[in-house]
Amino acid sequence: MKKYKLIKDKNSNLMRVVALISIPKWGVNRGDIGGLIQTESNLSHDGNAWVFGNAQVFGNAQVSGDAQVFGNARVSGNARVSGNARVFGNAQVSGDAQVLGNAWVFGNAQVFGDALVFGDARVSGNAQVSGDARVFGNARVSGNARVSGNARVFGNAQISGDARVLGNAQISGDARVFGNAQISGDAWDKSPLYIQGSLYALTNCKYGHVRIGCEEHSIREWIKDGKKIANRHNFTKEQIAEYLEYIKLFKKIGK
């Protein structure tokens, strides 16, 4: 049984959905006009899935299960939104990305590439999840954060600010990555050491390594060649002394 019909939208090349049956779970009544899709393949007639308001689903994208797409959200390409997932606000899900389970993608967030967001995860703000990245469990990615490559963010982990999690990095447990931190490898179930210095932030970006600004080296290399590296970036004597103290601290309590 079909749960909606399509009518031409006056302001776009897409079609409006009109409910043929009520969907009490989402407060949709028979005759209600919903969001925009390109073809019936974009919105399943099974389950309670629905597209509301100015939301758009087009291309080969599919919304199914009990999923909701609303606000000004866009789902396109080969993207999939299913289960009890929600995509709303100005969020965009595209490419071969999938949003599943009870996951939410909202605000101005973007999920694209082959990325997967599932479980009770939340991606919000201006955050982006891309590549083959996975965000799941109760993880939160927000602000201007970026999760990409083969990165995994799960458990109760939180990625925020301008943080970057990339490569094969795994952030889990109660770990927090924030500020300008950039984590590029290894598994972290506790927050990587992060210090905001007077000039650049320092991040324990992977085991035994520290990133300062655009420079990433092992702690051993920083201790050995730190002054030379700092001079290339026109550090003052006072700044060199400051950052060498930070490196000693990373050696003592970092990973």
C-alpha cells in the first residue's frame, strides 16, 4: 500500500509528497503535504519514514524505516538514511554516506564519501564526517570538527572545536578532542594531551609524536632538533624555552 502520492512543486524540479495515510508516530495526517523528492525510490512506502517541509531527497538517495528528514536538510547521491535516524536543519548527507540507527545529523553538518554515522551518534554544527570514517555509539562530533580517512569515533567520545581526527585514528571511551587538536593515528580511550601555547597549540597526535602548528615529529626528534625547527619558524628565545618545557611535559605524561 502506498503511503503518499507526488505532486509537482512550483519552485523546483522535484516533487512534493502528499500523505495518503496518517503516520501517527510523526504527527502526519492524511492529506498533509511533506517535503521534496525526485522519485518514489527516494522515500520508502514501508515503515514510518517521512520527508518534511523544505527538506529534499534526490538522486539515488533513499530514506526508509522510521527515518525523518526535515528542515532544510538535503540527502543526495547514493546516500541512505534509515532506522530511526534524523537528518535536519541545514544538514547534508551525500555520496555513499549512510546515517542509521538512532543517529542524528543536524545544524550545518555534512556527512559524505563512504562515511557511516550510526548508533546514538550525533553530528552537528559545521562538523564534517567523510571518507571511510565511522562515528557511532554515543559519540558527538560538533563545532567545526572534521573526522575523515579511516578514523573511528565511538563510545562517549567528543570531537569539537576545530579538531581533526584522520588517518587510522580511533577515539573512544570518554576521550575529548577539541581546540585545534589534530589526531592522525593510534587508539585513544582517554583524551590526548593538548596544550594551547602562546603561539601554537601542541597535540599528542599519535603515540610518541607531538604536532605543533604544521610540524609533526616524534618526541625524541623534538628534544633533539626542536631549537632548529623553532628557528625556521622565527620563534623567539622565550618561545623556544616555553615550547621545550611543553615537550618535556609530553614526554613525562603523554603517550
